[in-house]
Amino acid sequence: MAVHFGTDGIRGRAYEEISLDLAYRLGRAVGTVFSVPVFVGYDTRESSPVLALAVLAGLADAGAQGHNLGVFTTPGVAVIAQRRGGAGIVVSASHNPFHDNGLKVLGIGGAKLDIATERAVEDALNAAPAPERSAFDEVEIDAQAQHEYAEHLRRLVPGDLSRLHLVLDCANGAASHVAHELFEGTGARVTTLHDTPNGTNINLNCGSTHPDDLRAAVVRLGADLGLAFDGDADRLIAVDAQGNLRNGDDLAVLFSLESHSRGDLEGVVVTVMSNLGLRRALSERGVEIVETDVGDRNILAALEERSWNFGAEQSGHLIFRHMSPTGDGLLTGMLVADMVARFGPLAEQCDAAWERVPQDLINIASDKYDDFAVREMFDDECRLMNVSSSDVRLLIRRSGTEPLVRVMVEALDGSFVTNFTARVRTHFLSPS
């Protein structure tokens, strides 16, 4: 059966959908399509190193020059590809659990693939021969690349953070190998959590999707800021000194308003998931907003189309196009810390900048989802509460990375959100 890329490459169960055969053939395909060096990095899942070796073997058999970066963040691979004039392949399933894995291709210079190039890689992948061997040779890891990446980020954000105590949740993922060194180099006092990957604990009750440990640690230690990364460190969720979560919407408002005040913000790209309060806060200050579908690829495309520099997803993908070819959680974390060092506590900045409209998101297994039932409950709740359609919003979308349907609702009246989501959870998530 033909293989097609999803919204973020190819993902599935390691050794099943993401097999050694597939990894090898992807290497062959990328080596066929691109005539530049290809840099391969991977996260800390137990399946990632061997899948990466299969990719590297495919590259070699295609006559391409493959470089093994070892455990590396996805945006780090993009930076190395950009700096060294190559393309990239990342073996990672980002925020998914350890038993999943994925394959992502980065174009020349570390950029997201355009549609035509993605199709060319797909065609080459589906035409590539299977490997003639079941085991793949070790490939020496480029030990200098990690330091090169960290130094690059420090040059981008050279501020003095020596007055700050930072707590970093590395999600037992790719950030575990670089985050402490990077942030300690700013002069900050650094405490790290979940930075001892064992192959199966990536994203396990930690990181940007499970920040409870980070919230507790920030409050317990009296820290100034908490930063939570996901498995491949392309997204960031922050925690203020009071233990409150600050997601991509919070950070997007702050960065947008700061840039706007300097007169160097053309506009901001956000997704359909972004909170209505963000739109109000930025529009009231004259900031132009463009909305896309979910996915950092869609944000990047909109930025490039307009030659704008900044876009953000609520989930924590923030793209500073003039600084990085893709969203980078470590870069975003350094910029947030620098903002706290310059302007004061994150909570005070967020509370002064905008007001979040009540919003909730429910994830429902695709095989249990009933669209008619959800919409009927929504319409019924609107009638019961006599709510105007301009005061509420229902967004339903299928995840591009997991077998889930995401149901998001927001309303000016928080009781509408509470009542509607309670009905949805009772219907879909309660034990039968």
C-alpha cells in the first residue's frame, strides 16, 4: 500500500507502521530527491536509534552523504541543515508515547517541504526497493553538532539571565541532552526535571502535554519561570512563578505586542485553535491577524506568503521566521526567559496584556466519535442558554498525528463551556 505523509510526516507504531523497511526506503527516497548532505537526528525512544540507522543505510545506498547527529531536537536538525547547506530527516513522534515513532523530512536549509517536493519524496519512497539486509551498520555520531546548535541559540538570545531561577521539564526527550547546558550558559540558576530518558519514559507524565510536575516544582522552589518541552522540543509551554500554565496564546500575545511596540511587526499568523481573547487583544491594538488551519506547516506557509516573521499555535509551536527555519521550543524558552528578565514576572505581563475567553478542548477516540451527537448537543445548549452565535464557537477537527477527534468550544459565558463539555464528556468518555 502506498505511503503518504500526514500533517507532520509519517507516524505510527514503531516496528509496525514505522518499520525498518519504511525507514530504509525513506532514506533511499530522500537520497534520490536531494543532492545535498542529509542530517539525521532522532529522539530518545528505544526504537529511534535503530530506525535512524536504517534511514542512514538507505541514504548511503542511494549514494547520498548522510550524517548521524545522534539524539537531537527536531528544530536542532533544521538549524544544522540550514547552517551546513543540507536537508534533514528526524526520527521522532514528538509528543506521542514511546511505542509510537515517526519520520519527518526537512527540505534544503531545514525548511518544511513544499507540496511538490513532498510528493516527489512520496513517489520515490513508494518506488524504493526494500533493504537486502535486516541489520544496519553503526554510523559515527557527529559530536560537534550539538555544541554548534547550542552556540547558535546563545548568539540569537545573548541576554543575561543570571537573576532568574529556571525549572526545565525536558520530557525525557531530545531536550534532555542540551537544555541544561544551554540555559546554564545564560547565567541562570537551572533546575531540570525529567531529563533521564530510558527509552520508554519519553513524554510519560511529563513535558508540555503533562506539566503538573513542573507546576509543582516552580511553586515549591520559588522559581521565576518553568519551561516544558515535548519529546522532540519543537514546542514549549511555560509556567509562571505562581504555577499557572501559559500556553502558546499567552506567549503569542506578549511577543506580538512587544514587537508591535517597536514598529517591526507586520502581522501575526495564528490557527483556528487560538483563543478569541487573543484576537481581541491584538485587534484592539491594530495588529493584523491571519488565521490558518492547525499545524506549524500551515503557519510557515502563511508567513512565507506574506514575508511576515511571527506565527504561533496554542499548543506551543512558536515560529520566529527571521531567527529559525522552524518552531523551536528551546529558542522560544530562551526568549520567554529573556522577556521575564527584562520586563518582570510572566504572570503580571500576561494578565496586563490580555484576557482569555473561557475555552475547553476534548479529545475523543476517532472510532467512538459521533459528529451528529456533538452538534446536536451544541445547538441544544445554545437554545437552553439563549446564546448568540457570535458569542460562542465550536471547532471540530481530526488530529493529523493521533487517532483522535478534537472538539474545542469557547464562549464569552464560561457556564456555556462548562455545561456543553460536561455533556460531551458524559456521552463519550464515561465508562459504559
